[in-house]
Amino acid sequence: MDKIIYSVYIILPCLLLFQAKPSAKGKWNDEFLSLEQTKAMQGFLTVCIMLHHIGQKTCASWLEPKSRIVHGLDLFVPIGFLFVSFFLFFNGYGVYKSFHAKENYLTGFIKKRILPVVLALYTTTVIFYIARIIVGEKMDLQKSIWYLTSIKLCNPNTWYVIVLPFFYLAFYLAFRFIKKDGLAVAAVCAFVLLYMLESTRVLHNDWWIRGEWWYNCVHMFPIGILFAKFESKIIPHLRKFYSVYLVASVILLYPLYLFSTFTQATFSYYAEFLPDAVFRKRVCLGSQALVCIDFVFCLLLLGMKLKIGNRFLRFMGTITLDFYLIHGLYVELFDHKFCDAVGSPFPIKNVMLYVIAVFVLGVPSAILLKKLHNLILGAKIKPGNKQLAA
């Protein structure tokens, strides 16, 4: 029965390619950067992120005792940062395009862009806090304050919605007070780069910037902005040399990934006891940055010739942020331990049943969470407008 989990490697391509429409020779999918297309891809990648989190609980090499490791989702364990890199790219791409397309876009920017993300962070934080108490975790006042403020993560999967508002705020301040477009873009790029470099100085911990996953793919945010700024020049160039770029990017993807794993094994993010620890982290960071760029580039090139979209992907694309934040509740409930604190009440050993249970409960929970957020914000948000790459 444990072998059934390998069927996800057949199911996932079917989910992505069902009703996909390839472009004829010499034709292009002109909608590959549209909200509809990017949302569909984000919907697919959200499912991949779920499998990444479940894989960390079932077959990661660091799990103890080794007897509880059940193989199947091994491919997903080390590549969660690649999935998130696509969202960050379109975070940057989306805000830059909207700024230039919509009049007075920065008016109400904090309410429209930043507040929904912060709200999603704290609603799921409260949900996780209540769940932790119900399953038996002991809480004193200090611990409660750390959790409820998210200074210490109550929901383990919230690094993204902590970092993203700061990037949005940097974008807002840069384009609000710097009149020259190029300088504003440079300011945002500098802010994200500084965040990455300074993060390499932070030791692994239980608070913010807990580890390399907080910064190893965030460079895709300014890259998305740069892509949007020079899109009119980039797209014709890619079309002219499409076959060359497609073959090269696909061929390079796995070697670049192997290079990043080799670099991490050689230099290590965890060699924090050595005097050159920061240098080592930055070498590892550089190797992972290259993989992220190539991964997103591959997806963009695929989209230029293949229009994806079916009812499932469109639906998942409408709840990406909510599903991303709430599915972890069920990942923890069905693991052997809830957030590594106390025993989980409903451990599921069969990985395929584990996946199905998380998805089946995660989707309606995400729908309810989205309705709650809309109610609190008092906004009538049309389906598809709120997304992980909002």
C-alpha cells in the first residue's frame, strides 16, 4: 500500500497538462504572463508545496528514528524553495506592472497589498495557537505572547507572509519617494540584496530568519520587477532564440541543482562554528539562487508555447495564499508530532492517505479562511484577485 504514493508522479503531470493547449509552430501563447495563466501555475505549485511539507514529515533524511521513514515523496523534500521562487517572481512582476498600468496605484497600497497578507498571517497564527492548546501543548504567558505575535512562529509555514510585507513596503517607499523609475527599481533590488546578505549572518534559531529557507529564493522578487521593466525587450529576444533558451535551460536545471547540493554539502549553511561561516552561507546561497532563476525561466519558456488551465487549476489558483497557510495544520495533526511539541492525535502512517487527508480537509478550510479574510477586510474580492503572489 505504501507504494501507491508514487502515483503522484503520474497524477501531477496530468493535473498540469489536462486541457492544456500547445501553440502551433510559429505561434505563441500571448497570455503566458496573464493573471489567469500565472494563477493556474500557482495553483499547481501550491499542491507541490503541500507535498513538500508532507515529504519533510515522512521521508526527510533528518527524521528520527529512521524506522519511521516511508519513501515516496523524496523528490519534493529539498525543492520547496524552487516552488516559492515562482510566487516571489510574480510578486515583483505584478506590483511593478500594476504600478505602471493603474492610475494612483500606490494610493491605498498598504491596505490593498500588505494588510491582507498580514491578516492572513495572524488569523492562521490564532488558529494554530488554539490547536496547539487543544492537542495538549503547555502554554505560559511568555510563550503565548511569542506565538500570538508571531515573533516565534506558531504556524511553522509563515516565513513567506512575514517577509513579503517588508518587500512590498520597500516597493511602496521606493516608488512613492523616488521619481526616477530606474532608481526606484535599484532601491528595491538593494533592499532585498541587503536582506539576503544580512540574513547569512543570523544563526539558525527558533525566531525570525530561522534558516536559509527565509532568504534562499527571495532574489526572485526583484528579478520579477526587472523582468517587468524590460519585458518589451526580453520577450522578442526570447522568441527569436526560443529553442536555444528552452534546450539550454532544461538541460542546465538538474546540473545546477546538483551543483547547489554539492555546494551545500561542501560549504554548508550549518557550519556556524567556523570563522568563515558567513562566507560559506553566501556561497551556498549563490548556488541556490542560480537554480531558482533557471527553474522560473523554464516555467516561463514553457508558458510561452503552452497555455495551461483547467477547472482544478483555476480553482486552486483562487485559494493559494489560504491553502498555503492552513494546510500545515493538517500536516501537523496527521504527523506523529504536532509542531514537534506534543504527540499528534491522528497520526496517519500510509503516506497516500496522509496526502489525501491533508488535501481534502485543507481545501474547504482554505475556502472558509478566505471568506473570513474578505469579511474582516470588508472587501468584495473577485475570485482570482487574491493569491500567494498577491
